[in-house]
Amino acid sequence: MKYDFLIVGAGLFGAAFAHEAKKKGKNCLVIDRRDHIGGNIYTEEIDGIQVHKYGAHIFHTSNREIWDYVNQFAEFNNYINAPVAVYQDELYNLPFNMNTFSKMWNIRTPEEAKEIIAKQIASLDIQEPQNLEEQALSLVGRDVYEKLIQGYTEKQWGRDCKELPAFIIKRLPLRFTYDNNYFNDRYQGIPVGGYTKLVEQMLVDIPVRLNTDFFTLKDVEYDRLVFTGQIDEYYNYQFGPLQYRSVYFETERLECENYQGNAVVNYTHREVPYTRIIEHKHFEYGAQPVTIISREYSREWEPGVEPYYPVNNAENNSLYERYQQLGEAEEKVIFGGRLGQYKYYDMDKVLEAALAAARQYL
């Protein structure tokens, strides 16, 4: 069969585009290098627990159209993201809010917190931040920076905060309320039964080939290509490779009902090698007699390693623009997703982009 669309990547962008194309009567084939659908939102059931194999994913949006759209495919629970942070032997609520400040300074009122932060910022007298450390200090003062930002950020990026550009942190929200909800979005939750079931519903009656590499594919004819892999790889790295950060996980099954009491606990001290521990059962209020945890480590990306986060500094953005110009000249290729568009995407924004592409090309 000749397909109207070959869709490379069975993640959220590819699945949404395929679903919309099928509704328009188009023949689609979806392929993926991996042995599963779902891309990085893939969840695997272990001991009745939906394990987020590529890190914690919490769906959140303020776009009612996107919330209604995604609820076609799954029922969502009412999970609220409220991570906690461990610094040495101290524990703090995230995001930075009055619970954080009360614990840190033994205070109660917003005015007390604002006064302490303002004094710390004024004493540093940073006029033009020259690096990430100075930028963060100029926004939140020394205590919040040293306990909750510095070590975590240095582990994430694999280098000292003084060596990182200031633009990485544009703002650091400070909330002067006792509210541990990490997101401000109106809608938030986790699909009951995991994200894999959600993507399965998007791909109903659409052929999918797993363990299939686009670059060695020989036996498929198609009119148009939707490519959600690395745009620089598509063009054989002709201008050089784009940079990414990657992560890896150590996942462990524990013979206890509850290991840490929260889905996500960040470890903000530099000496702790992992950035956070995820206890997967808490995303769905699990009551299983065992638990599954994943320690998350940040690492440099290299070819052959899964790319996670684009390094959107000036050099890489300039390089991406050159690849983007090649992509825009293609009449029959659509680039999408975080790798195809070299952009960090929240899940709702992935869906917005996929639906916009579908409207344009269908």
C-alpha cells in the first residue's frame, strides 16, 4: 500500500497527527525505533503500578480545547503536582511558597518573607547578572538559591552555575501563599491506567511498526512525511550536531508499601548524585503492597543516547535555524515535536502544535 502519510515517531505529536489524519480519511503508517508506542510519555505496568519509564509526566494545561481533546482518549484523575525538595537533612515544599519560607526562616507572614528576600537581594547589589548564579541570586536571594537551586541546577547541566549563561533562568516564581500546587494551570491530572493506554486510543485502527528505523526503511511508499526525530539527524548532521542534555534512571522494586510519601522528591544538594526520586504509585494513589522507585540522573548527551532537553543557547539556536530553513524548503516533510523542532515542549503544547500542523496540512 502507498500511504498518504508516513509518521516517524509514535509519541504524542505523531499519534495526535495520525489520529487527525485518519479522521480525514487519510492512510497513515506510524513507525518508531523503540519497541513501544508513546515516546517519552510511555508507561509500563509493573506489579499493578504504572511506571513512567522516561521520567515523571504530569499533564497540565489552561487550554480548555486541549483538555477536552485529550479527555477523549483517557479518563484523568485529580493528581496535583506538589514535589518536595531535600537539602542535606532539611525538607522543603516546592514551588517556592510560604510553606518553603516558613520552614527556612521560621516565619509566618508574606511580609516577613518578602522583607528577607528583598534584604538578601539588596545586599548582593547585582546590577547586570553575568551568569546563572548571579541571575538566580538577583531574583531570590542567597538562601533559596544555595539550598534549592544551585546544586540541583549544577547536576542538571553538569557544570558550575557560574559557567552557565544567565538566560537559562528568566524568572523564578515566588509564591507568597501556602500553596504547594506546582502548576498554575486550570486543568491537571494523570490518565487512569497510564499514558500508554491514552496513546493506544489515539492510534486505534492505525498501523504501527515498532523497532523500525526510518533511515533503513526500504519498503514503504508515501506522499508526505511527518518527522518527529532529530532534525539534524534527518539532514545527516551536515551543519554539525545540535546539543542536548540527557537523563538515565535506576529503577528499583521495593518490598514496602510506601517509600517516600510523595510522587516526586528532588535532591538539591550537589553531593547527592541523582536529581530526584520518583515513586510511581503516588501518581495514581496506589495501594499496592510493593512500590517502584526511579532515581533520575542527568548526563551529557552523545549519539546513541536518548536526547531529552535541547540546549537552547545562542549557538545551538543559530544552528537550529539553519536546519529549520532546510525544513521549510521541503514541500512534503513536516517536522514536529521536541526533536523535530528543537524545543522543550510541555505535553499540552505538543498537542497544540500537532493539531495546528493537522489543520494546516489536512
